Amino acid sequence: MPSRPRVHRRRKTATPADAAPGLTRVKAVWISFLGAMTVLGGVLLAIDGRPSPRTDGLSLSPLAAATTIGATRGSDPLTQTRVPLDKARWQAIVIHHSGAPKGDPAMIEAEHESRQFKGLGHHFIIGNGAGMDDGQVHIGFRWLDQQPGAHAAGPNGDWYNQHAISICLVGDGNRRGFTQTQLQQLQTLVESLRRQLGLPADRVLLHSDVAPGVSDPGKLFPPDLYGQSAARG
């Protein structure tokens, strides 16, 4: 009896889709998700339209600030602006405090942004050891780009914002005095700016001098250092 012929059945080769049908679905979901997020990011950017926070200044360590500010013109960081120094614009200097015991450029800028200022309103910030090193100097984008400030209140606030350089001391001058290092750095900075811009002593003012009723830089700021009382003396 002849043997029964053997039937050879061709085995179907599994494709990736057959082997793991869920894998392609997962990929498709992720691709759709990433695409949606990209579109959403573009929409939010178009709605907002603002640049990233403007803390793109130059921070000098206490040692660097003490040894370079007021040095020869070629090495003084105050003259190394991103656009030419606009001597015709700057006609005064106004001194402020941050109003908080600690702070840094990002913290102060965030507070200014909440008040609709378009970035950090001061031209310079001097640290007190809480948030910034004691005597550290931050040169803000408004000075580097020779832009008006956003810092002065009072009836002539617009003029001072346009034509006055703002220097902010980190701290609350109504609760605690400023550090000796801060005040020394302030004097170095002010005198260097005065020399470069040809400003007389009576053009160095406190915010309280130009904004009646405002206690800034506070009652503990040395009264004979700068301000109208010093100018009259």
C-alpha cells in the first residue's frame, strides 16, 4: 500500500504589524502628541509675542566689580556697552532699594514683570549677600543696550525714566541698613558714571527726592551720602 502523500503547508511569515499590532498604535499616538505640542507651542509664542525674560545682563563678582569699575576706559565694564554710550540721554542718577531683604536680578525682574514693566527696570543692581554676593554688581540689559529705565514714580517720573540711570541696592532700607561693601560699591559706581558722563553732584538723587511720599531707598540709607540733603550741603 503506497504511503499517503505528505501535504506541505506553507507557513505564513509574521510581519511586524502582525507580531506587535499595539506597537504601531503607540508610535502613532506619540507622534500625534508631539505634533500637537509643537503646534501648541507655536500658538502660545504667537499669542505672547514677548522675548524671554531680560536678565541677559552682565554680573560682576565683588572682586571684579571693585577692581574694574572706574578703571581705565578700555577695561571699565561700564563703557563696554552693546551699543555706543548715549551721553546726551543720561542727565541724572537715581538710587533705589529693592524693598526686600534678599533678591537677585531674576527675582526683581519677576516683580517688575508683574507690574507690566517689560523686563528688569533698573540699570544696575548691587547685592547684599542674600540672593547675590555682597557687593556683586549686575549690569542690566537697559544699560548694555542704552535703553530708558522703568523705575521712577512721581510727577516727573517719565522724565527720570527716560534720562536717569537707576541703581538698585538689594535690601529694605526701612528695616535694615545696607552693608558697607554695598555702599562702597555704590560710591565707586556713581563716581565712575559721573566722571564718564560729566554729571555734577546735585544730579545724584534718591528716589524719595523725585517721588514725594515714597520712602526709597529707606530711612536707614546714609542721609549724607547722596540725595538732595547732600547736594544742598
